[in-house]
Amino acid sequence: MTREGIVAFWLENHQRILDLTLQHIWLTMTALAISVTLGVGLGILITRLPALSGPVLAAANTAQTVPSLAAVVLALPLMGIGFWPAVAAVTFKAVLPIVRNTYVGITGVDPGVREAAVGMGMTARQRLLRVELPLALPVIVAGIKTSTVICVSIATLAAKIGAGGLGDLIFTGIALADSATIVTGAVPTALLAILGDRLLGALENRLTSPGIRSEVTAS
């Protein structure tokens, strides 16, 4: 397929490509939002209940070893087809980096900073919200960045269970041996992953700047 042929295919199918891209973004953002909520929540929980950290992290690591396609296919007999089964499958794979980084970020806070917060009379809740989480935020964002790329890539497989997205184009192109259709699905998927990585990378760099960290410590 020539470059001109690919451009012609894009022009002819631009509305479908836009619709599938929006479906892909919506699926990715939904799964990512759930992953962040669950991941940060579990990460905080196991820092407060250290006895749970081993089992929770072990379970999360085990889940991460499940192949992405297997996770998507397993959602089929458990939840059926469509948007929410796909969200569940993507979340299943994307939550680990956030759990792990939240745990590592909070437990890695300088003990001296914690002692200073206790000396100022802060409650455990205040220490978490005003000291530990802000200092751990760069590490947590790094986990979210990893999860974003995971969500974008695995959402491509969601087409296998009727959730739409750019995977529709990729799998259709593979079935028809049509390189234009494959490229039309693959290029926007790659661009979404790169965009998410760059945006969160910029936020991570901002949060790790000395000025930001000194402001948090001073507060």
C-alpha cells in the first residue's frame, strides 16, 4: 500500500476513524481513572497495614504476569462483551504500577520529615495529606504514566470483545491483509500512548523540581 493509498483511505474513512479514536480515548480514560482510584487507595492502605503489603503486592504482581490478551478474553465469560468488560480487563492490567509506586513513594518519605510533622502536632490524616502524599506524588505520577501506556495499548485488544476503539481497525486490517487499515489504527494508538507519556512525564518532572519539593517540606 502506497503512502497515497493510505492518505486516501484516511480521507475516505475520517469519520469512522474519529469515532473509533474517541471510543479508544474514553475506554482508556475510564480504565485509568478506576486504576488510579484503586491503585492509590490500595497503596495507601498497605502502608497503614504493613501485614497486607506482601499479599497485596504479590497478588498484583501475579496479575501482571497474565498476558494482556488472556485478560481481555477472560472478561468474556465473566462479564460478557462490551465496554465495561473491556474496562475491567484493562484496569486489571493497569493497576499494579500505581499500587506499587504509591506504596514505594509513601514508605520512602524521609523519617525525619515524618518526625517533624509529628512534632508539629499533625494527626495521621494530616501527615498523609499534607506531607506524605505530596512528597510521594512524583513517584505516584511515574506509576500513573506507566499505567497510561498500558491502558492505551491493552484498550486496542478490547475490540476482541466488542468494545470498539482503534483495535477495530487493526484487527479488521489483519483479517483483510489490508495494510492501510492496520496503519490507520496503529498510528493513532501509538500517538495516544506517546502523548499520554509526554504529558505525565512533564508533570513528573515538574513535581520532582527542587522548588516544588522544598515548598512541600517547608509547609
